[in-house]
Amino acid sequence: MTQETHNETAVYPAAPSVISKRKTSHGFLYGVRSLYSAVLAFLCTVVWPKMREKVIVPVSIFIMALLAAMDKFLTERKHSIMCNCHQIVAKISRARAQRLTGVALLMGTVVFLFSTVFYSFGIEVIIDGESLGYVVSQEDYNSMLTTVQTRVSRIMGQPHSVSPNVSFSFGIVARDKILEGETLERVLYSKIEGIEQLYAVLVDGKIVGACNTREGAEQALALLTASDDSNIKREILTDVRISFDAVDASDLCTSEELATRLRRYQTKQTTHIIKKGETARSISNAYGMTRAELRDLNPEMDTTKLTIGEELVVLKASPIVSVREFRHVTETVSIPYETKEIKDSSLYVGKKSVKTNGVAGKKQIVADVTYVDGEIADRKVISETVLSEPTTKVVLVGTKPLPKKAATGTFRRPVGSATISSNYGYRRSGFHTGVDFALRKGSPVYASDGGTVSFSGWKGGYGYLVIINHGNGMQTYYAHNSKLLVSRGDKVGKGEQIAKVGSTGNSSGPHVHFEVRVNGKHVNPWRYID
């Protein structure tokens, strides 16, 4: 048979004064707890959300633990003063319950603080029934939407807006899922057809093309300065930058295609300083313009009367991206020869004859040359080595006085020593109107007297013929020449060479057919030859 034993503990009511003091102490404790609870609530609802990115979590936990310790201390302190010794056991029991309550409150606070680190309230954006995602506030969404719409309108060249069927919904979302800044901007651009966010290459602020990656855009720029020759270095002078931006989808291209776009030429206005001998035609041709375009660009200037040193506005084709190139070159160039003149009394004044032909020399030059867009901007010679010296050209200059051009009234033979092959008068083939002087082909033919050349050229049976008018109705004929040295209208003096002996026309061998005519009728030359 089991025997049950009941242990009962006698509870004695506290004295009235003690009860009164206990109520007073409990009221005080409740006030303190309410105060730090209010502080705790303020920290959790106001300070923590704003400072969570800057306040270290352990510091916050330490503050919470300190407040809990204060609660425990005040509770135990008051009871140790106000209660009798026989109430110690009951106090310990109540203190245990209070500690459990404090620990539970502390744990709840810690859980709440950690949850604010990973979760937050957000605004869900719903466009045409499809969730775009969560944003911090509706104002943030509207502000970014305005920025995106403005940018897209500028790209498309006309006003553009995202679908107006937008609604908002309040909710709790993981912090890493909230759309902010560039993330929100990219999502909005993804909802616009024909617009993509790419790595665009901008030249002077204008988009030339774009690639999917920054590496692709950088490779395109590298192709502009690439060279297989170690003696060539290039650098870009134009303001070129890469920007991750919203662009027209048609701007997407490969690195090679983008480099080709960057090498294109565009027409820009520039100035040209007028130099001696230049005309409106030559300047416009040099720049590939029409004279009308040149006049339109310079309305205040009379392009028919250009002044040396003045500036003209012209159109010049230049590459979109300006490139400077440094070359270390070794080249062979010619050394121009000099010309030396020597006086010669055997030549008439005004006549020249080359005695020695000039030959250009050669030299090797090592230089650093700077080009800008293919044109030389600077040249610095490092060294020169002569490979061959030039040969001076020697020219003989005549000093012999020219014979008198006027007719003297007497005639000399048209050639030097020669054989008379046919005289003036009748012969088997008919009447011969002149005298034939036979000699070697190429021998000089001289003017019998001074006068003016009235004919020089081909004339039927005469072959190459020279006719000289001596005045007073007198003329002389020189026929069958191989080469003529004078032209119609030339003034010639007595004894001046006018042709070379030949056998042109009706001729059986090299000779000069010489005639004298008076008022158009042939006469015997021997009557006038001295």
C-alpha cells in the first residue's frame, strides 16, 4: 500500500506596511520598464531602419542586454531592501520567472533586428498585370521612370512613354530583391522594345556603336591604334569614351564592325590661308568642293579676287576619330644636282647647249615622323648618310652676237661646201626653178639673207619647206629638209641656221633646193648670190 505524503508550506501574510512598500516598489519598476520599453520600441521602429547600414549588430544586442540587466538589478535591489528574510525564497522564484520573461523579450528583440537586416517593406510595381518587382517607394519609381522615358525619347527622336497601366501593392520583400538605382533602370529599359543597355562608344558625346561587353568596346578602340610594325606607335586624339547606356538596338555590332565605323570620314569646316598663285578653282578642287559651295561658305568675300594671306572657310573630310601616329623611318631620298653655266662664243646669244647631263645623288635618312590623320605634322631628322654624290649639270650659254635680222639686199649660199647637183634652167625632166646643193643629210641650212619666215612646213613635192620674205617682193625657198628649226613669223638674220638637209618630197637624195623669187616669179639665183 502506497503512502502519500503531502508537504505543505505555510504562507504568512505580509504586514500592511510591507505590502504598501511592495506596491510602491512595483509601481516604480513598472515605470522603469515602460520607459526602457519605449526606448526599445523607438530604436526598433525609427532609429534601426535608418541606421541599420551603419550600426553594427553586436552593439545593438549589447544595448538590449544592458537594458535587460538594468531591469534585473532594479528588481532584485528593491526586493532586497523591502522584503523580509522569510520572503527570500518566494522572491527567488519570482525572479526566475522574471528572468525568463526578460530572456524571451531579448530573444524576440534580437530576432526582430536581424529580420530587418534581410527583409523590408516594399512597393510592388505591376505593369499590364505583370509584376515588375519591388521598389522602395512610389516616388523612386516615378523619378526613375521619368529619367528613362526622357532618355528613350532622345534616342528615338520622338516622345515615348512606358505603358500607363501601372498599379502598386504594399508588401514585405527580401532586401536583395528590391529594385534601386541602376537595377531599376535596367529593368525599365528591358520593357522597351528596340532599346538595349549596352557598352556604347561615344565620340564627342555622340554614339557611334555599341558592344555587349566593355571588353568588346575596348577591343574596337585597340584596333584603331594596333600596328604590326614596332617602329609605328599610334594614339587617339579625339574625345572617345565607353559608357554603359541605353542605346538603339541597331547600334549593336562586333568589335571589328565598330572599328570600321570609327574609321569613317566626316566633313568638317576648317580654314585655308590663301597662297600665291591659288585661285577659287584650285582651292575648291583641292578640297573636293564646287566653287558654288566655296562662295556659300564665304558670302562676304569676292572669290574672283583672292588676296594672299586671307582665310577662306572650306569643307575638309576628316576621320571621325583623329589618330596621331609616330613613325621611326629609314628612307632613301635623292640629292638634287646643281646646274653650272659656261659661256660659249660659238653659240649665238640666247642659245644654250647641254655639255654634261646632271645626275641626282642618293642619301639615307633616319627620322622620327609624326602624322595626324595621315598628314605629316612634324619631322625630326636623326641622321643622314650620303650614298652617292650628285653630278653637276653643265650648260653652254651662247655669247656670239646674233646676226642682223634685216635684209641686206645680197644673198649668200644656203649651205657651206656642197656639190651643185642641178642648176637653174631646162633639163630633161623640164624647167628647174632653182639650184640644188647636194651634201650629207643633217647638214645645216642657213638663211641667205635676213627677213621674216612666211612659211615653215610640208608643201607637196617640196617636202619640208622654209620660205623667207626679205622685203621688196624678194623671197627665198629652202626645200627637201629633214628638220625645220624656225616657225612662221620668226625673224631670222643672214647666215642663221633655219633647217637641216634632207631628202623629203620629190627628191632622189639629200640636197637643198634653193630658189629666189621676185614678186612671186622665180629667177636665176646666181644673179643674186654673192
